[in-house]
Amino acid sequence: MGAGCVSFASFGIEPDAAKNSRHSFIYSFRGGATTTLDTLDIAGSITGTWAASAVYDGSRAFGTGTCGMYSPFDDEGRFGYVNIYVASQISQMYRFDVKNRVLSAVTPTDWIQAGTAATGHRIATYCAIDGTTKYSIVLLISHLAANSFELVVEV
């Protein structure tokens, strides 16, 4: 693992019938100019089974300062959220679908990413429950500034 790498466990999903996506998978983005996705199936054998360079839709470059977190509450546990750091650009939130292996833009955060990319974990997810309504909350702290962003998704 290095700068720009992000990993998601997919423990919250319902496996598909063909078991192409399972709750025992860990998805690991290597980072870099062409971000590669590797998978580890921890139930694949005694030591797990690695699959290098897995195919996924929506490839983006993950550089230093990128961070992500799995959200087991969204849509049957299908999503992880990623903030990709790009200096002097609007901070963009992405969502990775662990069941279908698709990375897609969700929403901009409305702030320009400034300063030097800081390594470290700046994102968290949690589930808020209001009666029978559940919300997945994504909290992101900006790089080297007093900004934060909260994304609320009804699940």
C-alpha cells in the first residue's frame, strides 16, 4: 500500500447468484496515474485468493491525498465513497459499487482543494436512523483547511 491507495471490504453486500461479488472480497485500488483494482477473496483458500488488475468501469487516477471508506448501509451494502485529491480543483466525491465494480461521480463538495496533499484518513461513514428511515452519512474533512463536507444518502 502506498499514497493514493484505497481499499474496501464488501462485507455488507448480498452475493450475486454466480458469486462474482461476495461479502468476502476486499477491493484494493493501487493508486497512480492509471489506478489498478486488485481483489482479495479472503474465503478463496487458506491464504485467500488474489486477482490482480480486475476490470472495473470508471477508472480515475488516485494520487496522494485520496481517501475512501466503505458504507455497508447503502443499497444492500454496495457502496464505498472516495475523495480523489487533485490540487487546485473542485473536490469531487465518487462512489464505488462493490457489487458491479463501477466507480462513478456522486457530487462535488463545493470547495477548491488547496495546499499540499496530506496523507491520512479524512473520511468516515455511518448510519443515522430516524424512525424507520435510514440515512448513510459520509463525512469528509478537507486538506489543510477548516472545511468539512457531509453527504446524506437515504437508504
